Amino acid sequence: MCGITGMVWTGETPPLDPGILRRMTDALVHRGPDDAGYYFSGLSGREWNGVAPVEVAAEPGAAFGFRRLSIIDLSTGHQPLANEDRTLWIVFNGEIYNYRELQAGLISRGHRFRTHSDTETIIHLYEELGDGCVDLLRGMFAFAIWDESRQRLLLARDRLGKKPLVYRHEPGRLMFASELKSLLAVPGVPREVDPPALLEYLTYQYVPHPRSILRGFAKLPPAHRAVWQAGRLEVERYWSPGFERGGKKPVDSEADSDRPPVPRTRAEARRQLRSTLEEAVQLRLRSDVPLGAFLSGGVDSTIIAGLMQQLSSRPVQTFSIGFPVKSFDERAYARLAATHLGTDHHELEVEPQALDILPHLIWHYDEPFADSSAIPTLYLSQLTRRNVTVALSGDGGDELFAGYDRYRAVGLGQWYDRLPGPLQWMVSNRLWQAIPASTRQKSKRRRLKRLLSALRYTPTRRYLKWISIFDDERLPGLLSDELQETLRQEDPARFLLQHYLECPNRDFVTRTTCADLLTYLPCDILNKVDIASMACSLEVRAPFLDQRVVELAASLPLSWKMRGSRGKQILLETFSDLVPQAIQNRPKMGFGIPLDVWFRGVLRPLVEETLLDSRSLSRGWFRPGAIEQLVREHLDNRWDHSYRLWSLLVFELWQRHFVDSTAAPVPPEGRPLRPVA
């Protein structure tokens, strides 16, 4: 697990200055505190020590920088790494879990290995298969391969988007990195907020791929690879999860030849799910450093921790986070799961002053990122890193097995769509308006009112309205005239709606889980966990997101996943031995924080002093009166705008750190989340 950065250029542009490469690499030190490495193609295939001066030829070439967190092959896994004749060079972030099996096959075909690392496996696969090397990789990854003889760069990102890769393509050069802050270390790179990206952020609470919040920067989407050669960049998709296999469309036997067979019976599905997920966990126990697991007390994390414990000879270390506000505290369930499984459990309570970590959050996330659960995720990662270097998580279980409460709402929406017109009008226009508003963040009344108010929309727009921070009714009133014009040209809904086309022949709930798997999961959940964990130099592995588990889950019918309004039925049937009955029957809580309470209490000054400050109100993005109204309605307990205010607060603080200054971004003062080299 590491941080990678670099640049390629044609002979028409100057080569990268070695000092700049050093600064680009140093910006990623938290991702790799154990080692650093550099490569310049202009040095006749030699590495640079990062200290001594170097002369780089003014000709086409490449430069790579690397920071390492040592997990596998601690003694010889140094990067950048080359093939035998040093014509291919790679920098790699992630883990390839099936590297031993791939390595054995490569050795049998005559390849010679100098290390025991998964990184070297990729470069030998590239020698055999070219760009098709990604098809055989099981793991999480983002990597760059420089083909010296062809003056060609290959970039690739894993199937579900667990590892990030950002880039900027300019005439004559392309730069890439694990994090945006690394690219901002390049002098002269512009920092202009991209208005369409800002609209998407206000809608989703994150900036979706392929956009970045800054104009001219982009994210390589999950399951995509990109090739740069002679100044041209081509991006293509190499994998899809296979939801269509469970629909009515005939299966493409050639495309599906490497996927697990579609189970014919529920019993067969349970057997296949047990063996597939168990093998995915077993692969992710490969490590030369201590491992543990996140344990929230929910179904998914309990199953993963349980499988780990069954495969381990000693108690697995598990970790959870909690709050003094009861409706947000899952620690009792986590303790119950830990006792049932026999793990060595650790926990931490987060108080409101946890927002002292806010400067670290803004720094590490690079872009405005308004999922407030990033705060407890940072603290959970910090707690876990005190004891282990690798943790397994239950991420992906909700999207794959219909676990979110909002999928029940989607099902209710389908029921509503079958009602006669007059009844539809009564429910969507009369009933929801008669329900009194609630200012409690997790109020059932508030959720019901939100559900009913969106029923009059089409199913896809209805779902977007349910998950939006600023929906299509609130967003226009917030925006300045300039952003209003952008909104008329750019529909933020497009990102979500296009992913509903992935499996048009499935039921609408399944289509929604597919859309979430391709949007919300990589852009929010996995991004949150990757940034928070790497801020603490912790590696997090997600067995549910092994492509074999994903492809199996995608092929299953909804009736096996949901019974009535309850999801994850086949998971509970398959792993009932691991999940205590109280956890099987508990309502889903989610990993949120009590923002509404904090904003009206000890954090009230933070809201007022930041959002109502003249510096914020004069930027020209929003109507000052709209901001003032949101703040006052919330602080006076007339409405719960906590998520909206949080998104605006994060955006303002992000601008102060990354846009207002043209200098290279610097980390916040004070002790880092984990001491680094």
C-alpha cells in the first residue's frame, strides 16, 4: 500500500525538474512512511536517489515517484521497479491477492523474479499480455507502467475503485498521482473550481469521476485503463460487474466465461457464496505485518470478522468507534459480535471536540468531501493503526445484497407507481404535506415526509431526490446567477442516471443497487475509507469487493436478497452461525455523526464564523441570503439543515486551503494522525 506520482512528456515540452518530483512525492509521505523511490527515464534506465543533483535530457521521457507502506516482501519490495532488461518501469499502489498463483505460472513460462512482491508480478504479466494484464489481477490497485522502448504509459485502476488515481493531461505532458495534492506541487498548475463539478458535489456530497473539483484535472474511473503515447490519451473500460446475467437478456458466453456460474437454486447460491467469500477473506490474510478488522456490529463487518476468526489460530483484533449520543452509537452491538466470535476487541468514543481533526480532514481529502462519517473513519483508522497495519472491512455488502434502508423506499415507490392516478395524487400531494416537519436528524417522521415528497417523480429522479444533499428544488435557490447558468447546461443527475443503464432488464431495486455499486460506493464509501486509512498509514481490505464475490452477487435475483422490506437475506441464511440473532434483527444504523446536535451546541461558532464570514459570502458561488437562511433555520431549531451546512462548510474550508493560495498545499500544523518518517 503506497503513494505513487509521476509525469510523462514529449520532446516538445521540458522534462520534469527532479526537485519538483521530490516535492510531488513528499506530498504522499503519509501513504508510505517506510520508504521512498524515484525514477527518470533520461538517466539511461537508472534510479535517482532523490538527493543528489541530476541532469535530465530534453527528450521524450518519464519520471516516477513512490512512497511505500511495507506490507508484503518487506526487504525487497522497493519501487519504482523494472523488468530484467530495465525497459519497463512500474509504480504500484495496492495489493494483488492472487500474485503467488500468477507468479507460479509466469515462472513456468520462463520469467525470472528478483523479488517476492506482487508488484513484480504485474510487470511480468504486462510483458506477456500487454494492457490485458489487468484482467488477471484480483485485488485493489492503481499503477503506472512506462514502456521505455515504445515511449508509452499505461495507467490502470481496480474494478471497484478502491485505490484512487488522478491525472492532468496537457499538451505535451501528462501527470498522475494517488492524490490531487501531489499534482498541485507542480508550479504553475492552475487552481480553478470547475462549476459543473461543484454542482455535482452539492448534489451528491462528493465530486464524481471522471471530474475533479479543479478544472483540467480528472480521476481515472474504476475498472478503466488509460494509455498515453506521443501526447495522446485514450481511456477505456475493461470490466463490468455482470448484473445483466441475472436479467432476461441472453448471456454472452464468451464475455462471461471467466465468471462464476449463476446458481440455479437458493441452496446452491448459499454454498457458492460461502466458499467464494471465505476464499476472498483467506486471500486477504496474506501479509507480512499484523492484521485486524473493523467491527461495527452490523451484519457485514461481523461476517468478515467471523470468517477471519475461523481462519486464524489466535483471536483476531477488532476495532469500533462510538458516540455519547445513543442513536449514533453501535458499540453495544460491536461488543456482542466480538464476544460471539471470540475476538480481541478495542473501541473508542468520539466527542464533539473530534472536529479538532477538521484541518486534517480538509488536507487529506484534497477535494471537498461532505460525508461527515469521514470523521469517525479517521478516528477508527487511527485507533486501528496503533495495533495493526492491515484491517479488513465489510464495505460493499449493502450494495451487493440490498442492505440499505433506501432500497425499501425504492420498493415502496414501485408500489406507489401501481396505484390509480387519484390515489397517487392524494399520497404525493396531500399526505406528505400533512405530516409535521421534524428537526431530529434520524426522526422516522422526517424520513417518511422525505419519502412521500419525492413520489411524484419518475423512479430514477425520485431516488436521486432521496439521496441528494441539495435536491432539484433547493439547489437553484442556493446558486449565484453564474452557477444558475451552468445548472441550465449541466444536469448533475446525469452521473447517476447513466449508471441505471448498466442493467436495463433487471427489476428497479436491483438496478438501483447496481447504480450505487458504480457511483456511491467508489466515490463516497471507498474514497472515504482509502483517504482516512492512508492518512494513518493503515491498509484496509474489503473481501466483499473481490470481483468473484461481486459477480456472484450481481447474478442473484432480488427475491433471494430481500424478503418483504428486509435485505441481506441470503447473507443471513449463509452465515447465520457467525451473526448473533440480536444483530440479525437489529435496524440498520449507518456510520454517521450527530451533526444536528453538535451544530446547535458546541460547534455553533464554527458554523457562524465560517459560513457567515464576509470572505465566504463574497466568493460569488452562492446567494448570501440563502446561506444566511440555512444557518438561521438550523440554529433556531426550525429545520435540520445539518448535512447541507456541513457540505457548505467543508467547501469553504477546502477553498481556503487549496485555492486561495498558489503555493503547494502544506499539511496542517500539529501532530500528524500517525508519526511519519
